[in-house]
Amino acid sequence: MALGELTKQIAQQALLNATTEKPAAPEKPAVENPAGVVLGQIAGMQKALKEDEELLVTVGSGAEKVRVMEIFMPSPRVLVLSGVDAERNRARVISAVEALQLVCKVVKAPTGAKPARIGLIAAK
């Protein structure tokens, strides 16, 4: 009789365990690619431009202000921004994405000129 009671208790416990909701396993945080997010945002803004508009992207570093013409992503956390400064000198800013602040404006292209587009290059 003791064996029958023990079997009954085990069966009840198994049934109770099967019907009780188990706590959900904690979700793993998604692996984020911040440089890819920046490239995606700029690509989306450019895609929405009209034929006579261009995206003016600038980055400031101290007293320097650079108009960005190309963005290269060598790694998921670093961007290399190439462009020209106020005196039309070629300039390059190499920065961690977390420290970067870009200003993006939609502007009309100069009359008769082809609207400029930002080159977006992701490393392979």
C-alpha cells in the first residue's frame, strides 16, 4: 500500500509541475551595431529626399566644422567621416560612435548643380 501511495504522490507532483508556468528565461540583449544604426538613419534620410534636395551632414570638433561627404564604418563602434572644412580643405574625423554628434539638414541643391549624396561604406 505504501508503494501505491508513493506512486500516486509522484504522479500528482509530475502533473502539478507540468501545469505550473515556469518563469521565462531572461532574454539575451540584442547585439547592437551602433555604427550600422547611424549609417541606416542617414541612408533613410537620403532615400526620402526630393530630386532638388540634398542632405547636409556636419560634424563639429572644437572650433572645426566639417561637411561630411562620405562615411566609412571600419568596425561596429567606429566611424570615419570624410569631407571638407570651411576653407574647402579635405578633412577626416575618426571617432567612436558613442562620442559622435552629427547635424543633418535637408537643403535645396544649388541651382543647376546635381544634388550631393553622402557616400556610405560599410566594412566587410
